[in-house]
Amino acid sequence: MVYKGKVYTFAFADRNYAKPEIYTPYFIEDGINFPSILPIEIQKEVIDLVERTIRVLGINFGAAKGDVLIDKGVPKIIEMAARTSGGWFGAGSIPAATGINMLKPLLQMAVGEDPDLGSLKPTKQMGCAQRYVIPKQSGVVRSISGVEEAQAMPGVVMSTMFLPKIGATIKKATNHAERFGQIICIDANRDRAIELCENAIRKIKIELK
């Protein structure tokens, strides 16, 4: 968040690109893992790069979000946007894991009020994982099962589904926007949160003709 010339960085997570062989030659994000396991020095370099990029681009009010690739130990900007992070990261994963309410100060700023900067301070520190329902094959949807079971799994704190209808023709994903839903899990342990989320997302089955 950018306010009166100061950049407030309050969230930092690792995007998940596991199992790339499924989608090759495409690189498709499959959620996030929090907190980051990058070395602290690299994290500091990333934050410094993002904050410098914000200033270079002249983003001086409201939200800012950067995507960064670590190339041979050197952080490089992929994307810098004057908005919050989408895909339920800013509005789902981070509040669930940290208690941070970033929308409150941004809304206050939008209507001309002084922002409650205290809302950007964490009240807890949980491990968090998010995974998407991403089509791995092409075909006609014959049945969908396991959604309610997945949503009831241990650790699940948020789930959003926009699944295809029975009889719809779908294709194997070639980009992240072709996802059909998402699940967010938290646990005191980051690895356990990842395990819980992987277990939950596996319950959802889309059978094709």
C-alpha cells in the first residue's frame, strides 16, 4: 500500500508452480504457499526491488502488487500493477494467515479518509496454502464430484467454485485464467497447510467423456 510517499509492504508469498510436466510447455500457477521459504536476504532484495519499481512507475497512492522471478539469485520484475493481488491472495490467503485487513485502509483512502495503518499489522502467523481446480484434460464433462467433501476437509477456511456444467466442453488449461475454483487452507505449520490443501483439492473429480 502506498500512502503519503511511503510504501507499506505487508505480504510476501511463494507462488506454486509444482508439477510443471502436466502443463508443459505452459507455466501455470497453482496457488500460493505462505510464508515464503526464500532466504531473508533475498526477500529483502525483492521488497527493495518492488518498492523501487513502484516509485519509478509513479504509483503514489493506493494499492501496488509485484510479481518477481528469482533468476540465478537475482530478483527480476515480471509484473508491477497498481492494484491488489488477485486470485484470492489479498482478499483470502493473507487475511486467513495473518489477520491483516488490507481492504479497510484502501477503502478509507478511496473515500478521502486517513487509513487505519494498524490494519496492516499481523495479528497471527499461520502457514497457508492455496490450490486451484485446473483442467488437466480436454473433453465433455460427464460428472463432477467431491466438492462438498473437499470444502469440509480439515484446515479449509475458504473455497470458491465456478465449475463447468455437465455436458460442457472443456479444454486442458494453457493459462491460469482457465481455472474452475480454489481452496485455501491454514495450519500452524506451513508444510501441513500445503498437505491439507493438496488433500482437499484432490477430492474434486471432473470426469470427462
